[in-house]
Amino acid sequence: MPRSLAAPEGPRGLPRTTGRAHGVGTAAEVYGPYVNEGLVGEALAPLRDQVVIATKFGFAFDADGKQTGLSSRPESIRSAVDGSLRRLGVERIDLLYQHRVDPDVPIEDVAGTVAELIASGKVAHFGLSEAGVRTIERAHAVQPVTAPQSEYSLFWREPEDEMLPTLERLGIGFVPCLERLDENLGGAVLDLGADDLADIDRASDEITVVGERYPEAMARMIDR
């Protein structure tokens, strides 16, 4: 789901994307904020039995809806979920992600709160976005994690080092996201053979990365 989708386009443009999304509709309270969930919920209402609806919590907002930082306190999670259910127009969120790891709240408290929401029927599955391997392991020990989400593409292969082997060991799925390529290559059809992938590997080895990949403000919200 594009983060920049605005209300004027509305849900009319969304059903065309469901085929490419393979039955997964993803939203987040922070996109808009709040507008995104309303659009996704309205667009997918006729397809509710055919799609998995995912959304994310983890940010704090002031009275005007301005983002003020991270918040994964138990009471914030519960409030966020109630708001998401209302805006999405559903009785249960199929996959609930923590959008960014909150350094001020132990991940065990987050997982425990989500476990309570699962027990109450408001949430079906637990996900983490941009969480590090140790954080995933700690959360999974409290409430099984279904699908962490992390940046992964031909241009960013870091998850192959430790993330993917750990998820395979724990029997956890993985949802890749393409932070910089989704709008440019999201509709492309690529047919890459072994020789093509070898060429990409050789080319990437010759690239020298200069400077920080993430600015300081973003790095603070990414638990790698």
C-alpha cells in the first residue's frame, strides 16, 4: 500500500492493486495519519474473505494528529488497535506489526500485550517491522512471531547474513519491503537466471558505499 495515497484518489485505485499484492492489504495508522487505514478498509470490504489485512502500531500522536515519536506502551497498543479496527471496518486484524521497536518498552511487554489482543480475538497474528534478530527471538519466546518485515532487495542483502537463517531455525516467515524501489519497480516483471544473479553479485562487490545508509533520525527507529 503506497504511503502517499491521499483521500482525493480514494479507494477507487486500490482494487487494481490486490492482484499484485497476492491477497495482502497493508496499512498503518501513521500513514496519513489514519487516512490510509480508512481507504484500505473501504476498498477491501467487498474482498474481506479473500485478503489478509495487516496494519501497524508504534507511533505517538498529539491532539492534532502530528507524530510525536515512538510509543509501544501497552495502553498505546490497545488504543491503536481499537482505532485501527474502527477505521479498517473489521472485527479482527489478520497481521499486526510493531512499526518500529520502541527502546523505552521491553519487547517482552509488547509481545505480551499483543498476545492478550490475540486471545481477545482482536488480532490473529503478530509481526515486527525492522526489528533485529535478538529482538525477534525475545518477542517470539513470549508470543510466536508470524512474519517480521525488513528491507530486502537485490541492492540490500543484509538479511541473508543472520536474519533469514534465524527465521528458518525458528519457523518464522519473512515479509521483504523495498523502501527505495517499490514505486519504480513495483510493477516490473523480472526474469533473472543464475548468470544474471552472479552478474549482480559481482557488480555489487565493486560498489563503494560512501556515507551513512540511514540518517541519524531514521537509524534511531531501526533496530538492526
